[in-house]
Amino acid sequence: MKGFLKKIWRIIKLLCLASIISALLVLTPLFADMGVIALNLFSKITLKSTATPANATVVLGGGLTKKNGKILLNHYSRSRADAVIALHEQNALPIITSGAESPWLQDYLKQHLVSRGNRPIIISDNASMNTCENAIFTAKLLSHHEIGTTVNLITDRYHMARARRQFARAGIDTIAQPANLDIAPSWTDFRKNLVHSRRTAYEMAALARDIFRPQNNCRNSDQITLEEISTPRRKAKVFSLITY
């Protein structure tokens, strides 16, 4: 009996030690980095590699915020838009903005790209409400505009594995172009690391959910028209393609 109790006590101590180590890692950049390694490994194992060059750049909205009564891109969406701008200056492909944030993403991209002398083609999916719909509605737009099905995919590095899986399920090959968050990890400011750690934990859990218990609130391409996809939420005007 004493031997059994010693084993139980040893297990409890090991679990406590593992919990303490995990808690400490969450406060450092290591937790996020280790999580991203695992997520990228999942993509490498489960997705086929592609040598086909990208035909378009797709950026996924990351949310909006309000400041002084004005709606703006939040730091997730803004960092992704900045990644589009940097990539577009190297390779001027058509841009697809995906999500309810599309009108604000377009404004931001127009302001920064046109001011630099670029004239981007921007196609909008304004209807997507989740990652699954981002992929399905993007596939519908690519088909409608007769654009190839290999794209540069821009989102943050934590969301990338889940997004690439959904795009592959929709028949789209993706080239990962992760966008850095505005808030950089730090070895001296644990509050910044918590932003990355929370994002890592959420995306790992969301990926597991998508695999084992897929969302039931994802509309398919037959349930929405191109007009609905192309109609901005904040305006009555309908458009499917904007050229600046």
C-alpha cells in the first residue's frame, strides 16, 4: 500500500512540476514558438506541397475596433494588411480581402498602395463570418474571375495552419505568408507574451475542434450569391471587382 501511495505522490509531483513549467513558458516567447512549430508541422504532414506560383493574394480579416466613434481595423487586421502591402510591392497580384472587415481593409490598402504609385486589383468577399467561409467564398470568387487556385495566404502565424486546412478543403492551394502581430513578443514584458500565448492556445484548440467536431454554421457556395459576397456590409453599393 505504501509503495502505491508513493507512486501516486510521485505522479502528483511530476504533474505539479509540469504545470509550473507550462505556466512559466506561457509568460515567455517559447510557448508561442513551440506552438507554431507544432502547427506548421501539422500543415507539412497533412497538406500537399505545391510548386505552382500564386495567382492571387488572399488576406483574411482579423476584426475591427472603434476609436473616437470611428470604426477601424484592429491590430490583427492591420498587421495582415501591412503584410499585403509589403508582398504586393514584390509581386503585384490581384488581392482578395475576405471577411466582414473587407471595406475597411480596402480603404487601408487603397490609401497605402495608391499613395506609393501602385494600382492594385482588389476583389472583396464581404460575407465570410468564419475561416471555413473565408475558404469557400474565396474559391467561388476565384472561379468567377477565372483566377487560378494557388494563392498567397495572409493571416497571422497562429491561424495559418487552420486556415490552410480549410482552404485545401475548398480546393485552394496556399503559400503561407504569415503576418507579424503589432505586439511583438518580449523576454522582459510577460504581458506581451500572453497575447501570443493566448492566440497559440486558442488556435490549437480551434484546429482540434475543426478536425474532430467541424463547425455546423459554415454556409456552402450554393447558399450565397456572388452579389451577396460582393456587397459591403456598411454600404448599399454592389460591386464585384475594384481596380485602383
